[in-house]
Amino acid sequence: MDLDADADGDEEGDGSTTDVPRTVTAALADRPVEGRVCLEAGAGIGNTSAGLLAAGADRVYAVTNDRGHAETVRDRVGPAAAGDARANAAGGRAADDRLAVVEADLRSVPLDADAVGLVTAHGLFNVVPPASLDRIAAELTRVAAPGAHLVVDDYDPLPDDAAVRDLFAVENAATELATGSPALTFYPAAVLARLFAGYGWTVDRERTLLDPVPWTGRHVSAHAAKARGAASSLRPELGDPLAAEADRLAAAVGEESAGRMYSVALRLPEEHG
Amino acid sequence: METRPLGDTGHDSTVMTFGAIALNWLEQEGADQMVELVLDAGVNHFDVAPTYGDAELKLGPKLRQHREEIFLGCKTQERTVDAARAKLDRSLDRLGVDTIDLYQVHGLEYEEELDTITAEGGALEAFRDAKAEGLVDNIGLTSHADPDLILDAVDRIDDLDTLMLPMNPVVAGKDGDEYDYEAVLERANEEGIGTLGIKAFAGGSWPPTDELAQEDRPYCNWYRPVDTYEEVRERFDFAASSGLTSVINAGDPKLVAMILDAARNYEGMDDAARRSLVERLRHDDSPVPEQLHH
């Protein structure tokens, strides 16, 4: 969107690079990113990796098991995006030579023990089914060095009256039937804090990143598409009604602001047990 | 309506400043009513310019009637001493007043302009002379140019009392120094410079003129303004909670009453809600693939 029509007309980027979301900058603002080796667990489209690089990370491992996401992160945050404002903001260091996109399962990360000084899980755990929580927490703890920091940003369970709950429920029904696991689980902050406490982490602080959470038309259609995708692998008499319901709900919801996104920051002791 | 110190000027400005450009699109009777409406809502800071059509002339009668209730800002796009002084005299004449509380360098866009106004024979010489003569109380600058240029101006104009600059959640969501008006705000607040926010209600650009001719636009603004109460209110709250002293209304008179209402009902906006708005607009506008998360 060009708000500067009478000025230089340079508001628009080329669309290939990322502006670091405020959720990311707010979550990292009080964390010692500068000079650290960082790991973004569940890299998505690379927003947090971009934020870590902008905050002066020494090296960022963007770990994702999704081939498409890995490519997107490389395109947006890696060499193709180097030389943009973010690289300049990071003290003139090119973004590319500090970023390594790692295609791997978070239950088995190809990094040495104690290799990382700061781990982020920004919007990760809501797509992690309960059965996988422990193995991921154990693995992230293994690669984290003594004294390492961990930032877990996620969503509280939605309030009862949130309309998007029904859409997420249909998405979960379709993916449960198709894959045996839910697509989405919204863990309260305290649940994830206790999970990591079991691996020796202590909570530094909790803050609210978004309140309310804006589920925009784009989010709602993306979730409906995910539900449709899962439903399409089911028997038609089961899948078709689920797909139709996802579409109906997406159209009915449109967009909605509901719920809270939180950030919990944790720390490992300087020396392991 | 909430008031805040306008930097170190000694004046407490209301959290909304009336952008009197709105008067340009009204007949005199409507302009008089508009000023009464704005004053009834409690607004005590007005801003006008000679480039706003005949807004100065239309503001005149009610301004003179209520002169003591109004902190009056005016500005000039002239960059040299003689031209700026002539423009100041003309504004005083058209407004029909003896003094202007805040006189501002209008629309600084280029480094060379800054060189000109700060040099010998530059506009600021006229501003300072007028201040010494008691015609002007405070000196300000307005710009929606590169934040670095505005910071440079803060460095180079020692007696700067106020700044007028853009504050908009769409721009705030963008990285890069060219969008970093928050750095300007921070600096202004450190230096005791009052700050006035423009572009708070910009919703986007108009469709290209071959799709929507300029004369067919429903608002006079050169950007497409937000125009539902909910949007106006969240835009006002965002700008007013950003560290600005005061937020200026969108220029179209049709929007002023709604913005006054938002200003009267302003109760702050916390960081989580501010980020929520930035995120929502960022996703609305995002050129990147669809995302499930924030």
C-alpha cells in the first residue's frame, strides 16, 4: 500500500523480503541475541530468523521439516534478500552468511549438544501435537548450551465465544481423521513453561504479544484451505461435508480478533545439573 | 479531552489537534459550525496553512471570536527569509490575528531545503525575527519525508519547539530506516520537542485514476482514509499512544466529527493491542504467501 503518493513512491518493497513482525521484535527485545548462535525451531516463512539476524545474531539455524518453508526462508531471509534494509540494520553485515536453513525434524536436530545460545519457538507449539511435545523439548534442550535462552511464543486457548474456534475444530477433525494428529493445539503459557521446567529451564518472564490476536481474512482462508486439504484425503462421504463446513465457517467468520498471543522467556542454568 | 505538554513550549495541547484544512471544503456558515463543534469537544490546538485553499480566511471569524481558547499553528513552504516573512504577514492578515502561537516550516522534503532554511537569508531567520517581534511564539517543522532528514533537522535547528510527522500503523509495521518515525519521536521526546501526528487515518492509496477519476473520489484526502468508527478509533488510539503529543484529524470535513468522538473517548492503547493492529494491517497488506500464524 502506498501511503506516500506525493513523495518518492518508494513505500512498496519488492515483495520478496520480510518486515520483521512486531510480535517477533517484542519477544526478542529483552533477550541477549547479539553475538549469539541462535536456532529458530519451526522456521515458517523465516520471520523470527529475520528478527534474530536484525538483532545481531552471530549465526541463525532456521530449522523446519517443511521443504516449501525452507525454500521460502532461503528466498526471503537468505542470500536472495541480502543487501536489504534488514541487513543494513544489522550493522552492515550481509544476512546470508549468518543464516543456515536446516531441513530436519525437531525431534532430531542435526546439531551438536550445547551448540546454541538462544532458541526461539515462535508460533511453533500450536502445530505440535501433545504426543510430540516431550521429544521436541528434550531435543531443544540437548542442543542448548548451559546458560542458553529460550523464547516460546504461542497462543492461549481461544475464548469460548470466538467464532474461529469452530473453524479450527473442523480443521482438527479433518487432520485427526487424515493423519491421526490434530492440526492445532493451543497450549496455555503455563503448560509449556512446565514442560520446559521438566528439562531444567526456569522462566525469566512472560509478556503479552498480541491482545486480541487478529485472525485476518488471510489467516482464516489459510486455515480453511488446510482443512480442505486434509478432508480431500478422506472418503468423500466423510471428507466432503468437512470441507464444505470449513468453507462455510471461513465465509461466516471472515476475520476476527480474539484470544491472546504470549511470549514466555526461559533460561537454562549456567552449568547443566 | 485529555491534554499533554507540547514539548517545552509551556502549552498543554489536547490529544487531538484540529487540522483546519477541513474548512476549505465548507462554506463560511459550515466552517463556523465546524469550529464550534471542535471547540465544544474541547480541542485547544488548531493548525492551518496558507496552502489550504481559503481555510485561513474561513477560520478567521471564529478564530478571532475565540482567540484565547485556541493555540494557533500556521506554516509556510517558503524557504528564504523575505518570502517567509511575506507569507507570515499574509497569514496574519488573512487570519485577522496579531500573533501566531506556533509557526512551522511546512513540508520539508530535501536536504537542500534544510541547507537553505538554516543558512543566512533562510526562512528560519524570518521566524526568529518574528519571534523577537512577538508575532510568533514558537518555531516548528513539518515533514513526511525520510526520518533521517527530520533527525538531521532536529540536530541543526537548536530552537525547534515542535515537529509534525506521520504516525500510521501500516508504516510502523515496516522495517528500514525510511519508515522509522518512531526514532524521530523518541529523539523529539528526549529533546523536549512537542510532536503532532499526521497520516494517522490513511488507509491506503486510491485506485489508479483510470479506474477511479480524481473527481469521483468520495473524500478530498490524497490518500484513502479509513471511514468506519471502529477503524477511526483504533487509528486514533494507535497514534495517540505512540508518544505523540497530539493527533491531527484527516483533512476531509466529513470525518472530523467521528475523529473528535474518538479523541474524546481516548483511553490509551497498550502495547499488545498496538501490535495487534500492526499485525492485522500487515497481514491484510502482505505480499508474502498465506500464513497460518502471526
